[in-house]
Amino acid sequence: MKLPIFTVDAFTAKAFHGNPAAVCLLENKLDEDMHQKIAREMNLSETAFIRKLHPTDNFTQSSCFGLRWFTPATEVPLCGHATLASAAVLFYKIKNVNSTLTFVTLSGELTARRAQDGIILDLPLYPTHPQDFHEVDDLIKTAIGDTLVQDIRYSPDTRKLLVRLSDTYKRSFLENLKVNTQNLLQVENTGKVKGLILTLKGEPGGQSQAFDFYSRYFAPWVGVAEDPVTAFQCSCRGGELEISLRPDGRVDIRGGTAIVLEGTLTA
């Protein structure tokens, strides 16, 4: 078995920044268990698998493909940065001729369209609801100790817990915050929470670029201790997203990419 495979840094224009994802092109059907084995071998937060939907399709001319995402531990229903990475491989390496690509996924049809300064993804927008602090008190205190919390929201569709830190904190606080992910699996094992988002209100512009918010994302429940990019990302790799809410209840996310590795997977 020989499969074309790429590593792409997403939501950045610089190599070795942003959020890395592996992208694998499937000319033929892959044994089901091989998806997880390859993702475990690549050992990135997500590995994306692009597949043809019909025998006559090809990666250069066709505009609609199947897309799946795997962490080193499990398949996930949605991954933005690996979708961006997949579109970048098709647009920039395979030289796909279309201006818009459609991906058929577990989260429905997602599109990626060329833009002058990157690629724009059309993704679903999942609502959040107020979350009672006392129901998740142990989880939050395990993760961030006595850090002050301003608001907590929960998305039942994605099983993500969104924790907004106090506006008294600055960006540097979130960047340097030590988050204990090792014990989260023991504290929360009901299946209600599959991801923890820590977010902080952005600061006004000055000498540096202004951002609406900063964030960090942790998902040890699916094998990802910390995902490098989820807004302006306060991880060591950094990363930037331009997000636009649309009137149709979806969201556009614009980002750049850097393809840093191209090769052949043999097994």
C-alpha cells in the first residue's frame, strides 16, 4: 500500500506555526482499521482522509469528495483545521481546478473556497447554553485551579464546555496558564464533555494587532491534550482565524496554510 500524505500547518502562513494536520489522499477504499492506525502513526491532533465519491472522480477535476478526521485515539465528527489543510493540499499541491470544493462529512456538507489571502471554510454553527458552575466545578478546578471564571457555556451538539475567564486577565495570563489535563479523564468520565475551551476577551489594538478573543482548547477525551489553534491561539505555535457569522446560521472561517511535508505512506 502506497498513499500520498502531507503535513500542513493550518491557520498560519509560516511553516512550523499554526495547527498541523496530516492529509492522506485515498485513490481506493481503505480498510476501516487502517484509518486509525495511520492517524496513530502520524500522531498529530488530526489526520484527514480525502476519498473519491465515484470511480470516475479525480483529485484534479472533481469538486466534491468524502472527508473523515481521526485523532490518534478516535474518529471525530468535525475538524476545522484538518479541513483547511485538506483544501490546501487539493488547491495548491494537486492543482484542483475548482474555486470551491465540497466535502461530505459526518457533519454534513462543508465547503472550502479560494480567497485572495487564504481559504474560507463554510462550517456549521453550534449554539451554546448557560452551564451551571456547580455541575462542572470539579472539572474546571482540576483544569485551572482557582483561576477566576466569568461565564460558562455548553454545546450539547459538540459536547464542548466553553469557559470564559475573567476580563481582569490579559492575554499573557492565558498564554502562560498551566492546565492540568492529565486528571480530566478521571474527573469527567460521563461522556458529557469531550472538549474544554478556555477563552478570554481580546484587548484593544495598540502596537500589536487587535483580536476579539483569545483561546486554548483541550480534548484529552479524544486523545488530544491540547489543540494548537482555535481562534487567536495562545499556544506556543500561535495561529490566527478570521471568523464571520452568517445570516443563514453558519460560520465562515478564513485562514492561511503552509504545506511543510509531502511524501508517500507505505505499509
